[in-house]
Amino acid sequence: MKSPQIKTALPGPRAKQLIKLDKSFVSPSYTRVYPLVVEKAKGLWVHDVDGNIFLDFTAGIATNSTGHCHPRVVKAIKSQADRLLHMSGTDFYYTPQIILAEKLATMAPGRSAKRVYFGNSGAEAVEAAFKLARWNTKRELNIAFFGAFHGRTMGALSLTASKTVQKKNYNPLVPGITHIPYAYCYRCAYNLTYPKCNLYCVRWVEDTLFRTTVPAEEVGAIFVEPIQGEGGYIVPPPGFHKELYKIAKKYGILYVADEVQSGMGRTGKMFAMEHFGVTPDIMALAKGIASGLPLGAMIARAKIMNWEAGSHASTFGGNPLSCQAAMATIELLENNMMKNAEKQGNRLLKGLNKLQKTYECMGDVRGKGLMVAVELVKDRETKEPATTWRNRIIKETFEKGLLVLGCGENSIRFSPSLSVKPGEVDTCLSIFEDALKKVAA
Ligand SMILES: Cc1ncc(COP(=O)(O)O)c(C=O)c1O
């Protein structure tokens, strides 16, 4: 089995030079957690500019769904590149966009007819969902969740409630959004325990929020991640979405699922909401949809997507190369990668659960498919977040040739490509344990 190869001090000499240059010319708003300068990548293996080889359990923030440069995806892009690079789906028709829209509309859960809007990113997909919900309902209020990440454009940012640094100095944002606690059972906002709580967090919406500050009949949409991503890979308990959806329907509120991170097979089902038995009215997709090419999609019931020509569009959205990459990606996911995500996700969870028995600092291990996280705590009883330990573990694993990222305040996420092999899962677990040992000591 292949293993990481670290041949230089990190960063190596070439990486050092490039990072120096980056510091002069690239926006300082990016959040690089370790000095990795990527040269090329294949499958789960990333080569840096100094010849070091890393095992990638980030998939470029859960985006290289089929593995880096999957030959089938590369072939689809190359052959499209010879025919047509751009024409703009806003003003013209072209085959890849139409074919992909048909595929996505028929793949999306629920029997009713759907239509698809294309953008270039997750934020654009959410932004489009936000605007469509407003257009369709004409209602000015919306509900979103603490811990949610929906993107950084002004509308999507207004729905986001992940970290204040993302919002600082950008106020005023879009008004009318109320953030409420997510079903984060490990740290329940109401200090209750599932299932004894009887989903108090959902009942609270109707019993308290709608009775006191937010008139239900003025709420256009509830924006929710089926599994919270940047917030900490938080899997809500069974019944959470179903009960919340029921309330939404009772008051004519649209249920908008942000599947940007959780969708496209990552959790072992094409869309994470399928685990919870809810068919959303609107769905936002991006990240894994085109294996790394920029593409965002917003899918809605045809009856809801009733906006008029000119009401929303994007020059590059649904670019032919991205659409071909998405068609190839979906074929690979449907063939066996989605099944593999479930299988290898279980292997990873089992391995982490085993480590949790030894390492006290692993407060919580959670996830679905290949959307898996470990929450680090200083003490299992008090659950005091161990953010500095989390950061040190991520740096340690990098030094040992494993790439992972953080999420939430004190969690580490494992979001490899859906093509990950059992041996790669085992290598990840073994490097992660080495890093844990070092930090725990
Ligand atoms: C759930 C979710 N929605 C939206 C976004 C924004 O996507 P993008 O960075 O492509 O704009 C992200 C990005 O992490 C996300 O995780």
C-alpha cells in the first residue's frame, strides 16, 4: 500500500518561495492552516512543489468527489474543451447544460417536476435559492441556524452564522433573518437529551418563535443544511428534519436544503436529506457536483421556479466544461462510488470509535458516509472545547503526510474523495493516531 512520503522539511524550499510570493500578491483573507503548495494530484494522493506526497482526506474541502483528476472526468473535460469552452447559458442554449439539467431534475428526490438554475459556486446556488424563495413567496422573513455556513456573498452571508470573523465589518446584511439553534445533540442549546427532549428544538419554533417575534405567515423559507458542514459535521437526530418540515408546510414556508457539502453522494446517498425522509422544496448543490470544476446548481419544484426571464442569471453559470465534468461525476457516483462512500465511511467511523476508547480527548465521533468528524475536548465530562489541541493535531498530521481540515470550533473533519480505498482509510487512521498520541502526551 502506498504511503505518504515527506522528503523535505515542511514547507520545502520551493514551497517557501511561493508562499513568500503569495503573501505579497494574494488576498490575505484566505485561511491556510498549513503550508502546502500543491503541484499535482491523482486519486487521493497530492504532490507538493518539492516532491512530497500527501494522503488527502480533505478532497479540496469536500469537492474532489471522484478523486483528483479521475481519468473519466478529465477525458470529458478535454473532449468538451475541443468543441466549446463558453457561450453563456444565460443568453444561449447548448447541449451539456440542458442534458445536465435534465439529469439533476430527474435525480432530485420527490415525484414532482423540477427545474435547475446554474451558477458557479455554493454561495451562488444559495443566493439563487434565497432570491427564488423571496420571488416565489413574496415573504420578507427567513429562518436559518446557528453554526450554519451558506457562503460569503451578501445574501448567503446573511444566512451564515458560523464565525463572526466572516461577518465582521460587513453589516448591514440582508434583514429579516432569524437564526435559531441547530439540533446539535452533543451540545444541546436547551441542555436536553435526545430522545427524551421530544425534539424540543423543533417544537420551540412553533411554540415560542412563531408566538413571540416571528409571524409564521411572513416567513418565506427555512434554510437548513441536512448535516451541518463547516459548523462541525453535525448529524441531527432522526425526526429533526421531518418535524421541522411539517411545521414549514403548515405555514406555507419553503424548506430549502443546502446540500452544497453534504450532497452528491458524500453521505452514501445522493442527497443527505434522503437519510431523513424529507423532500425539500429547493436544494442548493455545488462542491462535489463536478469533481473540482466550478459549478453550482439550485434545483426547485417547477411550480416554485416560476420567476420570469431576466429575474436571475449568470454569465458563466453552467459552463460547458463544468457540465460535462458533472455528467461524468454523476456516472461514477451512481456506478459505485456512492456505495463506496457508505462502506469506507463505516470503516473510518469504526476505526475512530475504536480510537475514542483510548483517547479521552476524542469527545465525540460522528458522521454519515464520508462526512465524518471528531470533536476534541479537554475533558469528557465538562466537554470543554480543545481548540488548540485540534489545531496541533491538524499540523501534526500534515507533518506526517496526511491532509485533514478543521470544522466547528474544535472538530477535525474527514472528507476524502468517494473513491477512497480501505487501505487509505487505514493509513489515515494510523497517522491520525500517531498525531493524537503526540498531542495527548
Ligand atoms: C453548506 C455550504 N453551503 C455553501 C457553501 C459555500 O460554497 P462556496 O464556497 O462554493 O461558495 C459551503 C462552503 O463550504 C458549504 O459548506
